[in-house]
Amino acid sequence: MNHIPCRHGKALPCLYPMVLALCLVLFAPGRATAVEGGLSHYIPGAYGDFLMGYIPEAGFYLRNDTLHQSYHMDGTLKGGRVYAGLKVHSVINLTKMSAMFDVPAIHGLLGIGVGVPVIVNEHITGDLAANYTTRSASTGLDTPHHLAYGAGGDRGGLSDIFLMPIIAAWNPGECHIAVMPIVFLPTGYYNKHKLTNLGMNFATFDGNVAFTWLHKEKYEISVNAGYMINTENPSTHYLSGNQLHVDWTAAYHFTPRFGLGAVGYLLAQTTPDSGTGAKMGSFESSGSGIGPAVTCTVPVGGKDLMLMAKWIHDLGASHSFLGDTIYGSFAIKF
């Protein structure tokens, strides 16, 4: 996807969507429980990209992402069991396809899309924990005990497919806006007695608005703000709270074919978990991360192939996983 010259925009109005997105994060409610197992359909930093709000023209778009995740978490409730610690190493391949059409009536583009994630391999280790006390017959005093034993394994296969039932995009000058609601479907393998699940076993609606300001085809600021609404897991009767996520990119494009930048994300849960399976009480759940990113565009078979790489390092996480995610991606328009 090439950068399209944009000569008629003004910089100041383009900053309004960015300010709104940051305010949503800064003033969102902070007290909440954590989503089931510390994981949700949101992958940290997944929405943060170069030109994330820029869909330049009609056509068929194909994108592929391969990501390696390395995470750990001190403790969580998963499948009705309390784990004292979890470690996750996974490789995921995600293919996204979208078709966009010119719609003069809205002075923009409309389209649809689908995403098919495949977990190449997921390796999880964890310590199943239990706390109990015993009382001495002679002294009458209670003695606390902690019991833990290992669990985990490896698994790979289809994860939760997601649909983009409508994609709308506008390119007013230097400003570019895309609206992309996403529906995640519970298509991945799930067993509440296993740690190595490939899906969440519940559907999620994720409303997203992406914005890009590209000044003089060199200076870029992009923001994607999304709000996830989860449904109940029927196997565990656990209803994960809703989540607000914001991904951002700040970049400099040395040429229309090469750019460097920084990417990051902010995540905050805004409603408490509920359902009979939510047994761990109320606590904070949030996260943030940052890292470098690079992109270059090369000609392949008469088409422009956009290549991207980024590394997201988690700066902090409260009652969610903490670690690193490395992405390697390509995108092409037909």
C-alpha cells in the first residue's frame, strides 16, 4: 500500500481524535476484576501499526502477521482452578482479508473483512495451587500450608476467527479515519480442564476507530481506540469484564517506501467480572507497553508489498500477563 499524496488537510483539526482517545484512557474507571485467565481476544499491541487509519483506495487487501509471544503471570483463575504462576510461549499466524469499495454517497470507502488466526504452537506451564490450614491438637493453633503441582503442555491449531462486518474509511486531506467493528467467534479448541486452549470459548464485540495524521507524507501519528464487550463463557459461567484498549504509532517516513517509529498500547478493564465462575474477587487489571517498529515497501510482481516488524515490551501489568511480543508482517493490495 503506497502513501497517497494529501495536500489539502490542516494539522490542528486532525489532533482532535487523538486527544479524545487519550482522554478515554486517562479517565476510564480503574477498579475492576481481571478477565478470565488474564487473557482476552485483545493481543497487546496488535492494533498498533503504521498508517492504521489509512485505507487509501478501493481494492482487495491481504495481510499476514506472524507473532511470537513470551509472557508470565504470578497468579490467575483459569477453568475454575487457581494457578500460582503461568508461563506462555506461543507462535501465532494471522491472515486478514478485506474488500473495499468506493461509495460516493458517503465520500469514502465501505467494505468487509475476515481474520483467520492459527496458533502454530502454544506452550504453557503453570503451578496449580491450593491453600489450606491444619490445627494442632496440642496447641490449638492453625498452621497455614500451600500445595502446588505442575500443569501445562503444548497445542496448536485454529483459534477464534473474527469478522469485520463493515469497514468504513475516509481520507480528508492529511487526516485518515477508519471505523472497524470486529466480532470474535468461539471457533478455537477449548476445554476448561486444560491450560492449552486455542480459543476463549466466548464471543466478543470490539468497536474500533482508527485515526492517522500523515503530514507532508513524512510525519505520522496514528491512534486506534477500541472497546471490547465480552459474553459469558458457558463452560465456566465466567463473564469477563469489558476492556478499553488504545494502540498508538509515532513514526517518521524517510521516503514513501521506508519508515521508522515507535508503537505502544494502553489497556484498562472498565467493568467487573461477574457470573458464578468469577470467584477471585475484585482487583485492578491493566497493562501498557512500548517498542520500536520499522516498515519498508518493495515491488513484487508489479505490486507493492509492504513489510513491517515491531517489538512490544510490556512496561507493566496488573493482574494480567507481562512479557514481550515480536511481530513480522506483510500486506499487499490487489
